[in-house]
Amino acid sequence: MKQKIFIAMGLVLLMIVIVIMLLDLFSGHKADPSNPYDYKMDEIRKTDSNLTAYTEQLTIRISLSEINAVACGAGDRIYVAGKNGLEIFNQDGKPDGNFSFEGTASCMALDKKDNIYIGFQDHVVVFDQLGKPVMKWKSFSSESLLTSIAISGSYVFLADFGKKVVYRCMTDGRLINRIGEKDPEKNVPGFIIPSPYFDLASGKKGELWVANTGRHSMEQFGNDGTLKSAWGQASMAVDGFCGCCNPSHFAILSDGSFVTSEKGIERVKVYSPKGIFLCIVAPPSAFIEGTRGLDLAVDSKDRIIVLDPEKKQLRIFVKKE
């Protein structure tokens, strides 16, 4: 009988210890400051001001209840899409049109004729400038979650977080091939995308770049799915990407340099065409802590347009003189 009592008491004490540990874990308790391996976000979020080479030129307030995607069109008109609608602004930030639709836009791109390709959860709808639907693609899959669109010539590339793959399609929605599926013969390791931030973009020569966020890398693919090159590193330092999955978004400047944004440590940076860290556009202090979904666009003047979902703003940054 005593042995059973001791065992029961031991189990009770063990449960108490586990509860205390869990409470400690989720209370935001920080470890002993003498521990050199302690993970302190407040320290990592600090940024050397000398690294910031951009200044905020313009802020545009958005009236949509939820915003997820930004893109630039002809004349540097700026398009922002989200829940149940889209708003358009001229290059000076003045309203220049809007229209409504049913559903929540997850991504967006414009072709050379300024047709607006909007990705919803599992399909794409193409709108004209007045908001008239001119084409609706069929669903890719009931498991799909489209997170990014890029248009290069007659091809439309789409990132599907749900299926962890990139689709290459014709502008009428016909699927040509899948890119990024694990393929040892093509030296493709496959995408590791832990959370629904899966971005892609077309370079100035039409090359396809994809953010393989779980690997903290930027990867270039040929149209046949061959992995051409890659750069990026997992690091707590400012020149790397940390957390489970970064960079969350990116865009490409006219000289081929990359603009990247991150979640966890909210910041926007610039890397050279070869992936060498150059500077900071906006440090973590520029954003509300916990901000996610910092979608990016670049206009013809290389102004960097940052979608800020928490502040419901478009924020335009220019290089310091």
C-alpha cells in the first residue's frame, strides 16, 4: 500500500513540474542572461542605423478590411488587393480606381496589357481595368493555396503552398508543367515550406526565382524545372534569414538585386544579384511587432513598395541621397 502511495505522490509531483515548465515556456520567461545561447528577440531586432540606406517617402492608407497583395502596372500605378476588392493608386498615392469581387485575393500580378491576374485559394480570375472578369481558371486542387503569381511573356507562374509546387501555365490557364518537385536527376531537392509564405518572381531576363523558405534560400529554375542556381543562408545575423521560413516575400530591382521581407523579425533588406547583403530598407522598428505578410513590389523608378497589413498601408521607400 505504501509503495502505491509513493508512486501516486511521485506522479503528482511530476505533473506539477511539467505544468510549471509549460507555464514558464508560454509566459515569455527569458533564460538567465548569463547564458550565451539565450534566444533574445529584442537583441536580434536591434539594427545598426548605418545599414539603413532607404527612407520612407510616401504612405498610402488602404480602406479594404484585409490586404494581401500589391503589384505595379503601367505608369507606375499601384494595385492592392485583399478581401472582396481591389484599390488602385497613381504613383503619387492618389486614388485612381477600385472594384469589388467576391472572396479574398491571396496574390496578384499584371500582364503587359494591364490585365489583372488575381489568385484566390485554388484558382485564378483575370480582370480588366474596370473590374470585369474576363477569364476564370479551373481549380488546381481542393488542397491548393495559391500564394504568388508572376507573369513572364506568355507564361504565368504560380506558387501553391498547399501542394508545395510551382505551376507554369499559359495565360489562358493551361498547365504546362510543375516546377520544384523533388527530382534527384535534375538536382532539385524539393520545396520545404512550413507556413503559407511561398513567393516567386520573374527576373529582368525572364528567369524564375522562388523562395524556398524552409531552406532559407532563393532558387532559380529553368522552365523545364531544372535548378539553375541558389543563394541564401540560415543565420541570426542581419545578412541571413532566420526563423522557420524566410524570406516571406521578395521582389527584383532593375539591376537584378533582390528586395526581401521577413516575418518573425519584421524587416526589409536588399541583396545583390549574387545574393550578397547590401543594406536595410526598413528595420524591425518600422513595423508593429508580429507583422506578417509584407508583400513587395518595385516600380519603374526602383521605389520599393511595402504592403503593411497591420497598419493597412502601402509604404513607399526610396534610396537616401
